[in-house]
Amino acid sequence: MNIRPLYDRIVVKRIETDTEKTSGGLFIPDTAKEKPQEGEVFAVGKGKRLEDGSVVALDVQKGDRILFGKYSGSEIKLDGLEYLIMREDEVLGILESN
């Protein structure tokens, strides 16, 4: 299934990290883990519509790795996978590889 977000919204797939153990060697159960705040952009909308009716393209593009706030976006399920839909304003930054 394909999804095309509207206006300045983006669809993000969370990137899971492999930190299942504390520095002291204790294992963290799934129920106690915090959800990752890093994700990959899966789809982007056309852009933000301004008051004069013009559309400004988004800075975030499909395939970008981003950071977002803990409570950002709305969770959805597509084909059994979990995604987030959020506005571009909720993105804290884009991760760039060196």
C-alpha cells in the first residue's frame, strides 16, 4: 500500500536501536524501553501552503534520517508495519553521514 501525505506532512518509519542492555549489564524488557526518536522519512507531502496560496517545498526529503520529539506525530499501521505521520515543523533535525 502506498500513502501520499498532504501538504507539509511526512510519513516516518522509526529506526530501532540495539540497546537492550544497560552499561551495568542488565537487560531492559520491551515494556520498559523508550521508543526511538530517530527515523527514516518514508514519504513527503507537496509542501506547506502559505497564506497567499503559494506552496513552499519541504526541506525534508524521502530517505532522510531525522530526529523528532518523543511525543511527535500520530502512529499509524500500514501493511502490518508501524509508521508516524507528522508535520515537518515537528522534525528537530536531519542526520547527515560524514
